[in-house]
Amino acid sequence: MKEEENERSRKIYHFPRVRKSEGEKERAEEVSTDPNESMTASSEQISPLEEQEMPEKENGVNREITSLNSGQKSDREKVTEQAVSVDINDRISASLPQIPPLEEQEIPQEENGKNLEISNLSGEKNSDREKVTEQAVSPHISEQISASPPPISPEKEEMSEEEKWENQKIYHYPRVRKSERGKARNKQFSHSTTVPLSHSPMQLPRSLTQQQRSLLIEAGVVAAIAFILIFIMPPLLTVLGQAFRVSLLGRFLALAIVALGIDLIWGYTGMLSLGHGVFFALGGYVLAMHLKLQIPADASIQLPEFMTLYGVTELPWFWKPFYSFPLTAVGVFIIPSVLGAILGYLVFRNRIKGVYFSILTQAATIVFFNFFNGQQKLFNGTNGLTDFKTLLGANVSNNQTQFGFYTLTVLLLAGAYALCRWLTSGRFGRLLIALRDDEPRTRFSGYDPTGFKVLVFAVSAGLAGIAGAMFTVQTGLVSPKAMDIAFSIEMVIWVAVGGRASLVGAVLGAIAVNFGKSILSEQFPEVWLFFQGALFLIVVTVLPDGVVGWLRTEGIEKMRSLFGLRKYAVTYPSLEENPEVQIEREELETED
């Protein structure tokens, strides 16, 4: 009997706690799940009431209450119901977002109408507190309430797949809603095919990267130097009474082109060639053969004069293609390149490198030197080809024609620099450096070094042929002496002085060494070779990376300290100038 009475009282006490109006249930579900959690927490906190055993007196009162049909409640139940309802309302209001008072917030009339309609759905009259809460929250959730899926009636508990999909799309719509500014930004940068071509993102201006800016600056510097060499240096040297230096400068600029080719294979790929004089001389011979075939039409003998001296009556077959200037211009680059590719393939296929490669190129120089030196009837032997008359109808020895050759040399040097810069940058350039530093590891990475080495060696040979052609047309002579071993070694020294693996250093080294050679031979004609030998020894022992390499590593810092400027700080000036830090750094360097 006692257990039945306790059970009845427990039902009565639970009734006011869980009983809610239909409007409150809908509002709690639409706002968030937090009120439900708070209600659950509140019910858990009041749970000790369920475990209480009610006195007999109260049980009797409860039985009387349950028997009443008029719905009157005892004072204890009313107090309990008020306490629980206040606790639930406080938790619901705490879970809602903080909003300003009703008087300070302007609610549109249209949304107010919607809220009034929503508040009247329950069919019951809400209190003033509930009306204020609904009106305050409605501007934030009115769209979500309107877009939420309609409640499912008991008659339609089972929906088809299409209806579920439609409800899911409607329910998710408020979550992905974006502001107008975000929509405009997405529309501007979207890659959709519906974007017009005029507003395509591929046509939008893009900021230049650091590498692109550096390349533009480098191109501007090269263009400025070319402008100075063409339009400023010749008049300046003429005013100073050194007009003959202009032709010398043109020759040295031609030698700078072959220095770029050597730097390409030695500085970047690690292949030291001591036979580039062969390719240099071949380019000169190709252009010289075309110049020797410029014979007047009314001449009795249509042969070069040296052939008549040796009794040749018919022009050899390999001379005839050089009647054409376009074929000659192409042959200046192609013939040395093809020879370099064949020689390189035979060497690199057998994995010959290092000092053995240098010995082979030097041996090839000796072979070609002896061949051209002994062909008196074909190439005039030791004397070589000289006494050029005309080129494309212009007198070769004329000053204006020579200035044209000088200008063309400057432009070709700029083009050769651009070609080498393009080859040594990017993935191909990094691959060349990898072949130089560790060829076996590059081979194990899946690359075949043979093809890359052959290509680079062929390009270097072609640049040497162009340099030989421009040097020949400005000096008026080409002979087997250009294939001498000493001349090929001098080319390597130019690059070593300027700095290998530096295209600028190769150009500066070729010009500086040859100008110094010219000046020293004029001032000290008997001992100038000693000065040249001392220069090479200093470079090898003191400046192994060349002048440009020294400037890159420590030269700039020494020059800054010489002029009293502050040392460039890698980290912080206070640390770099601290004597204790410097001593500790020196100790670490000595330990290494």
C-alpha cells in the first residue's frame, strides 16, 4: 500500500515539471538544443524529489487531488510548480543570445507580423516575457524558422526519398548562406564556365614574383650595358684618341661569347674542356670560306687565289655550299655543334669524365690542328685564310662595316648571355648542377646524364663557332693557330679569373684578361708574359672562385669594413659585433 501511494505522489510531482504548452515545445526546438539540455540538467538536479518517501498525510492529500475533476491543486503543488517553471524559464533565457532591450531595437513590421503569427500557432496566450523573447529572437532566426522543414504529421511519418532530399536541401540552406560581399568576391574569383571571358581570372593582373622581378632587372641591366657599348664607348674612345681600342673591344667581346660557352660546360656541368679552340676555329673557317668565294664576276679564274698557287683547277665540293650566305650563317653555329655532339656522345656514352675528358679534348685539338695545318691546297695550310674583300656587297675593311660588325658582336653577346641564362635557370639548370656535384646520385635518381651532357656540349661548341666567326671578320684572318692548345687553355683561364658558375664573371674575365694582355704587351713587350703567369697563379691560389665568386662570399664584407661601413648582420647587429660571439664562431670554424 505504501509503495502504491509513493508511486502516485511521484506521478503528481512529475506532472508539473515536464508539462509544457505546445508553444513552448515548438519554441524550444526551433531556437536551439541548449534549452533541452538545460531542462534535462534541471530535471536531473531535482531527481532527489523522486526518491523521497511522502508522509501519509501528504499521500492522503495527493489522493484527494487525483480524485478531483475540477483540477484544483494543493498549496504545496502550486509552490513546487512555480519553482520549477521559474527555474526552466531562467535556463531558457540564459541559453538565448544577449539582446538589447525591446525599446532600443527596431523590429521591422513585416517580421513582427511573422512573429505574431508564429506565437499564435500554439493556440494559447503567452505571457509578456515570452512575447518579448520571441520578438527579440525572431530577427535572428525568422529566416531559419521559415526555411526549416515543415513538421511531419502522424499520418505522414514515412516520406519518400525525394521528399527527404528536398527537406534536407531546405534545411541546409540557411547554413551556407553568405553575405552579399562574400557572394561578390566568390563571383569575381570563381572558375566557373559561366563567367564571361572579359572577367576571366586568367586575365586579371597578377603581381610579379621575386624571380620575375630579378629577371626583369637583369634584362634591364644587360640592355643598358649594350646601349653603353654601342652608343657611348666608341665616341668616348675616339675623343680620347684611342679609336683603335674600339676594334680591340669588338674582338674581346667576341672572345667573351666563347667564355660563356666554357662556363656553361665547366662552371655549371663540371666538364673541363681544353679543346674549344677547335670549335672556335671552325666557325672562323666557315665564314672565311664564304668571304673567299666573293670573287668578281668578270674575273678570269673563279677560285680563291691560294688554290691557283697550288695548282687547283676546280673548286672542292665542300666549298660550294658556302656560296650562299644563309647557309654560311647557319653553318657557323651548326657545324661546330654537330661536331661537338658527335664527340660528346662518343665520350659521355662510355662515362668518361674528369681529367680523362680534358685529355681527350686536348688530343682532339692536336688532331685538328695538324689536319688544317697540312692542307695547303684546301685551307692554305699554316697561313690560313685572309685578305677578305666584300660581304654582301660591302667592303669588309671599311670603318662603317667594321662598326656594324662591332654592333652585331654586342648583340650576339647579349643573345648568348640570354641563352645561357635560360639554360642554367629552372629545372634544367638544377639538373646540370646536380650532374656537376654528384653524377652517380643523379643517375640513380632516374636521369640519363649522356643526353644532357651532349646537349650542353653541343650548345657550347656552337657558341664557340659564333665567337670564332665574329673574331675572324674583325681581325681579317683565321689560321690553325686558333686551334693551338695554349689558346684553348687561355679560354679556361678567362673563366677562372672572372669566376666559374657565373655568367657575368665569364664575360668580365674574358674582357679584363685580354685588355690587360694588350696593355702589358704594349708597355712591357719583353716581360709581359711573366705578369700574365703571375695573374694566373694568384687566381688559382688566392681566388679559387674567381673575382665574382670572391665578391659573392667575402669581398663585399671586406670592402664595407675598408670604408668603415657596418658589417652586414645575418641575425642581429649586437650579436654580430659581440667579441665573445666572434671568438666562439672562430673556434667552431677551426674545429670544423
